[in-house]
Amino acid sequence: MQSKLCPFVVAFSLLCASITAGRPTSHLKRFEFSQAHMGTMFRIVLYAPDEETATRASQAAFDWVARLDGIMSDYRETSELTLLSQKAGSGQVKVSADLFDILCISQAIAARSGGAFDITAGPIIQLWRRARRTGELPDRARLAKALALTGYRKLHLNRQTQEVQLDLPGMQLDLGGIAKGYAAHKAVAVLQSCGVRSALVAAGGDVFAGAAPPGEKGWRVKIISLTADEKTEECLMIHDAAVSTSGDAEQFVQIEGVRYSHIVDPRTGLAVTGRSRVTVVAREGAIADAAATALSVLAPTEGLKFIDEERDAAAFIIKASDDGGLQKFFSRRWAGLTKVSSGSAAAF
């Protein structure tokens, strides 16, 4: 699961989602806005007839993201998510429609990924956050206790009553691996409700694109290189879809010669080791975000099987091998995506 981005990680995340757009038509102009939310910088690029329309629409989208942050943050003591976790072990709790929606999506992905993505991993994530601060591995006894509190089967959803139950006191939910992708998608929907069809929202490594810019086939989204040795620069050209990139280029800790990622395996309680980058394209922002996290945990063959079973989703995985080389893995649908390399459109 992913954790809150530090300031130096924001710069990395912006590189993950470096966006360029085509030349606007005469009646639509390009506008760009940015605000900090959910521990990262949300960037909106849109085409509108005038500045007033653009400003009004972007602010409505930012307001919606801020509202979701107030519901889904595990850092805020008063967020709905935090208050729900505090009631763990006390029976069913009624929650808002937005929170229930993302919990339903999360549970579905947890089941399909065999627990590689699991929002109940909050206690484990807390221990590894401390490990990155202190440079010391989590205490084994505490890790075992946190692992006992983790498991998506300990979270129950009642769709008829919109109630949630966490089985054990001390359980803690963490939506860091799905909330930004979910919010970026919702933000584009808000922009469209304001009459802005051609828009893109980038939330760190999570991007959702609406209709293509005027005169273009899609939005060009850069995929950051895993290492400085990579010679090629890849981009995707997308519209009405999400792209999420997950990796450990900045968020990691090296302890006793081992590199531990900020992403943890909820099934073992251990942080992922080794260098990797996962890029997922999907129709929904939440799916792309959560799947990128799951594929960072799963072995490449398992991850590609998982993503091939998802509707309208594709993935590209790069892992650094022990000898310094790079291993590349592609899902079946990746070959059908329209890519842009060195500024020239090409179909792979």
C-alpha cells in the first residue's frame, strides 16, 4: 500500500505524470491549475472558452478533492476513515456513500488480487513508515501483532444498509493505494459536469484523462524511467482513461544493505524489496491506482495474470535484476495501446 508523499517525492511524482498537450483550437484555450491535496500536488490541465469558465470548473474540482480527502485521509484525526477505524470491533457502522463506494472497490480488488492489495494493512504501514524515519526494521513482535490485525476478510460491507464492520479492535484502514486515483477520476467528472470535456487531472503518479485536447487523438503522459541507464523515454497517448505509476524511486529505506520500498505486502507484513516500476492503464482511476500497487507486490507472472483478467486494463512492469539489468514484462493488452516515443506517435 502507498503512503503519504513527502515534499521531495512530489517532484518525483510530477515526473511520473509529465503531461504535454496539443495546440488549442481558436475557440478553446488551454488553462492549468494546481493545488496541494492528499499529500501530493493535484494538477489540472483543461481546455475552456475563457478564463472564468476554467477557473470556476477547476475550483469545483479541487473542492471535491478536498472533500474526499476529509473523508478518506488516515492522517486526519477527524476524517470519516479515521473515525471508522476507531470503531473497529464494535459492530456495524453507517458510512457516507463516497466512503462506502471506495471500500467496495477496494474489497473487490483485494479479493481478485489474493490480498496483494488490502486496505486493512494500516497497522503494518504505520510500522514501515516509522522504519523509513528511523532506519531500523520494525520490531518482529509488533509486526506480528500488526499482521494479525490485517486481512480483507476481516472487513465486511453491508450493501443494503451501507454499513461497515471491522472485526477486531485495533484494525486500521489505509486508502493510500487507491484514494488519489479515485479522486483524480472524480475531479474529471466534476470538470465535465461544469461543461469542460477536454481535461486531465494528475495527482502525483496517478492520472485521469477526459476527452482528448482539441485537434489531438489523446493526452500524452510520460512514463518515468526506472533508472538513469534507461535510454528510451516512453509516453502513452490516452483519453477517457487512467494511468497510474507505482515505484520506489524516492520512497524507500536501505537497512543493512537491503533496499525496502514504501509498498508493503499485506500478506506477509514485509516491505517490497528490489527496484521496480509498474504502470497500469485502466478505464477507472481507482482500478489503475490499486492495480499498480497490487502488481508492485505480486510476482510479474502473477501480476500479469491478474491484470489480464481485469476489463479494459493493461500493465507494463520493469524490475531491476541483481546483475544491474532490467527485466520488462507486458500484459496482453499493452501491445494495443497507442504510444508516443520521442514525440512521434506510433502503435505498438
